[in-house]
Amino acid sequence: MSDVQTESVVVGVENGGGSRTAIKVAAQEARFRHAPLIAVMAYSGDRAMAPAGRPAACSRMTGDERLVAESALRDAVIDALGEDADQVELRTALGLAGRNLVDTARRVNAQLIVLASRGSTSMLIGTVSQYVLRKAPCQVLVVPEAG
């Protein structure tokens, strides 16, 4: 899909779960706003750090991490939305979660970013949510994970 869309809703999905409620809330907001929903998951590429002189392995490992992230993102959206999951655009991005969420929101002219918050073990607590709250080009909704 093209990067330019009108007034999308972007939801940050963390690897390892914990974003189910945020995905559901984002889908409700997207329906209410008659806006497309874009689910974003960042992956670090840390495993891609190979010793010098092995760029091929580095590239393969980064590709593997991308595939793992794509699968995890797809599974999380299906888990949260069931058969409505096919209406969600899925995006994975190498790099920092906060920066990728903000960059995606800018590119798609987002009207809302939805993040999960479920306690001190959440990737979206702390620096990621603080970064998004400071830099977002639109409103941000932080949703606690349901019990």
C-alpha cells in the first residue's frame, strides 16, 4: 500500500503480546472515525549484529527477524480482531519502536496513535510511550491491558 493515506489510526503492537486491548480499542476508534487502521511492530535487529566480515549472515538474520516480527504482528491482530483482522494494514519496521510509530503516524497523516500499557514489564511503558507522547503529530491514547 502507499504511504499516504488520509487520517489513519495507528496502533503500536509489542512483540510477545500485551497489545490485545490496544488493538481492539484502535479498531473501534478506526471504525468510529471511518479511518484505516495500521498496526505497527518494530524489531531491533540485535541478532543481526554479526562479527566483521560476515555481512551475508547479517542480512539473513535481519530478514529472519523481520519475518518473525511480521508473523507475531499478524498473530496479534488476528488474536485481537478475529476475522476483522484482514481489514488492518500490517507494518513492521527495523529500529526503535517510538521513532517508528511517530514516523508512521506522520507518513500516513494519522489522527490517533494507540499504545498498550500493562505495567512495568511492557515495552511501551517508559521511554517508548514518553517518546511517542512528546513527538507524536496527533493525539495519543494509552490503553491499559485488560486483566
